[in-house]
Amino acid sequence: MGGSGFTKYTKDGPVTIHGTPTWRFVVVIIVLGLIGLSALDDHFTREQVPDPVPPAPAPATKSKPPELTAEQKAAQQAARKREREHARIERERKEAEKYEACKKDLQCWGDRHSFSAIVASQDMIERMAKYDFEWIDGFWGGKLTRFSWLDKSQLTLRYYGDQIKLQNGFGAWQRCIYVVDYDPINDRVLDVAVEPGRLK
């Protein structure tokens, strides 16, 4: 039998149905089209979604140093003690070198001992006044302003100053010069002299 149709299988056996199944064909086309659109949309959606950013690695934890044994601690302490002792010896060596060099330099030697010289001699100078005395150097002034070698071989010094006024029997004040011979090595005043006048 000519014509288009399709076969339907039933419990009684195959039955051929003639005619054009237009609505079934349309349904199949629509379903296939929807499946294709869905697949295409899923494809573009996957392309537009950026890849997830991987999480930052966790910071590395610092490992605790191993505990030192008693012997190791003792060795460290001994090493530090040796370093301190070496530093002390080196510091003393440099100070000794500076001291020896200073003894050969009048300016260095005189400046180094001027304070000790006035401390040792100030009372002796004041006792040279018959009546009264007045220091005029002020709080920051220097009482011994000049110096020279007394005996370089013995490292003794002669200091000079004129920062004092002595009162005479008439009550008048007179500016005076004082000279102090001083032994820095033994911190000893060798002689003190006072006379009227001013240093030039």
C-alpha cells in the first residue's frame, strides 16, 4: 500500500497507521532545538565564568630551636666570658697607649691634670692671704689657665693663674698671680707662690 505512514506496535501485533504525523514531527524538532540551545548556553556560560582563585598558602610556622644541653649552655657562657675579657683587655691596652702618648704631650698632660692640681692646691693658695680673699673666676671659670713643664723627665708641671683678689691691711683688694708646682704621678703639690699682678 502506497503513501507515508508509520507502524504502531500493539498487543495484537504491528499496525500500520497511514498519514503524515505533522504534529509529532514538529514536537520532535522543537525538543531537539531546545536541547541544542541549552547545550550552547551551557557552553558559553562555562567560558564566561572565571577560574576560581586558589587560596593563599598558609604562612610557614617557625620551628622552635632545639633545647640546648647543659654542656652546650656552659660552652656558650664560657665563650661570652672570653669575649668580654678580650674586649676589656683590648680597651685597657688602648687606654694605656693613649696615656703613654699623653705623657709626652704638654698640652694633653697639662689639661689632663689641671683639675687635680687646683683641687690639691686651692686651700694652700687661700692660706696665702693675710686678711681675706675672693675668687673671681665664676662658676664655669678656670683657676689654672696656663701651664708648662717643671721637669719633663719627672712629668711634673707648673700651673699659673690670676683669678683671685687678696685684701691688704687697708681693706683694699688686689689682683694676684699664683703659681702651683704639681706632681701628677703622685698627686702632690710641690710648691705654691702668690704675688700681686695679672698674667699677660
